[in-house]
Amino acid sequence: MSVVNARAIFGPHETFVPYELERREVGANDVAIDIKYCGICHSDIHHAHNDWGGTQYPLVPGHEIAGVVAAIGAEVSRFGKGDRVGVGCMVDSCRACDNCEAGLEQFCREGDVKTANGTDRQGRPTQGGYSEQIVVDERFVVRIPDALPLQAAAPLLCAGITVYSPLRTLGVGHDSRVALVGFGGLGHIGVQLASAMEARTTVLDLSLDKREDGLRLGAQDFFATVDTDLFKTLADSFDVVISTVPANLDMGAYLGLLDTDGTMVLIGAPDKPLEINAFSLLRNRRRLAGSLIGGMPETQEMLDFCAAHGIGAEIEVISAGQIDEAYERVIAGDVRYRFVLDVSTI
Ligand code: ZN
Ligand code: ZN
């Protein structure tokens, strides 16, 4: 057992405070990682504020972890001391079910073990990346290629894989017509990924405020959805529409954007159940789908793809004393495009 410095929150209305965290002994298959950076994901905030219920306090959030290997167990074969590595949303699973066997650990039949605010297979609470070190089984550790700066790679571990997986699953490639709904933490990475896959990429955001960034990152078009004529103009014109927003959209309007056999994918979860008129699906033989992060092999593939294409998150690095302020700014939509915690300030 080793004690490491962290930042924790003790209740839904509290602020972050310094905290000493115990990390388990490095087991035979474990990798101990000195965390350098940790991305701040909107779901950290939901957990910290107990928005979804069931938060275990004290909580150390963080599941976009980038760092360097500090030590390895005797059986570890894929990593060595000093390697640049990452950890995303999960740190374990049953490893034996059909989905685990297929590298889809996020859909483990027994449930995956969340990196933070979860319970490990020994029944202990898990604590995340707002801390100096973490110990993780090597199966759940990915390599961060040298071409990716650690701080820009951190958000790829959740935001990146969340948008990469549906693009790959749907076979997006040369001349695919892709629309990304929302241009924030997920959307700004999605634009880079889709355009690197040679798709014709369009952003649909609430306003044109971020248009310049969208075009710079590879979008061909950037439209504001306040313009209701837009949905008539763009009707039947996309193969894939990915909604990155947690808002309840007018599903008829967005499904109407899909051409024949097109698919709309939800990667953001609205609070209320969806309201859908079936006719908006029947026409053009449209499909509605969901997607949830990605498995470990696909997460590695995503990082390698990002390194090959020079893709990273656009970030604002913060110190440990700024976590509460960063949360307020994320809630207010005031970040371009991801906060990343500099763990050396803990
Ligand atoms: Zn996340
Ligand atoms: Zn499993």
C-alpha cells in the first residue's frame, strides 16, 4: 500500500480539498503510473455533485489519465518503467465473458469497474486521476505514442474514444457525410477524427461563435441550429449524425437530416426519455443508435490514429486549486475545449 496526494470532494455541495489516498500494492499484472495530467470530463462533475445518485464520498474523480509508468509487476509484459501511458473510464472487468473476449470490456456482462466512483472486484471503492499515482492491471492501460503530448492526450481517453468508436463502427471513411451536433469537448475532437477519416464533416452548434475553430479543425461547414430553415435545407443530406449533447433534441428534425440508410448516434445522454415519431425513422430507412466509450483494443487504436494524424484535444491546463472554478466554467459552457489538471500542482 502506498499513500499518494490527491484532491477529493466530501459531499455534493462541498469544494475540493487536499486528500491522502491509499493505492494498492503493485500486483503481478499491475502497472503503477505517475499521473501527469488528468482531463476534466463533464461526468466528473455529475459524480462530484451526486447528480446521478450513488456517489461514494470522499470522491477523487478523474478518468482521463495520462502519465508515466513508475513500476511494474513481475508478470507485466506490455509496459516498462518510463513508458508514456493512459487510463480511461474503466480499470477492470470480468475478462472472461463474450464481450470481454471480444475486447468490448465496456459492455462486460458483469459490469466494468469504473476508474472513479466505482467498486473494484474486491469490493473497494475506486478513486480516479485527480491524484499523483494510480495502480491498474496492464490490460486496462494503453500506450500514449510519443507524437502525442500527454496533456492533449488525456482527454482522448474518454472524449476521444467516445466519438471515435461510433465513427469506426459505422464505417465512416472517404466522402462519408458526417454531422456532429454540438461543438464542445466531444465535438471538437470528433471534427478532427472525422475529417482525418476523409469524411465531409459538418458541425451543428447552437450559435456560430465557435465557427472559426470548427473550420480550422477540419469541418467543411459549420451551421447554427437556431436557424430553423437549416433543417429543411439540410434534409436528407447525411450518412451519419452524431449527437454529442446531453440535451433533449427535436428528434424529428435531426433524424430528418439523414439520407437513405443513414444513422443517428447518441453519445450524450439527455435527462428525459426521447420522443420520436416513428415516421421520421421509416422514411429513408433511417437508424437510431447509441454508443458508449470503446473497448481497450479500440482505445489503443484511437490513440495511434490520433498520433498518426496529429489529433489532440484543445485544452486549458489548470492547477489543483482551480478545480472548483473549472467545474463552474464547464457548467456554464465556458471552456475551449477541455480543462486538464496539471497533477504536479496537487
Ligand atoms: Zn468522461
Ligand atoms: Zn466481462
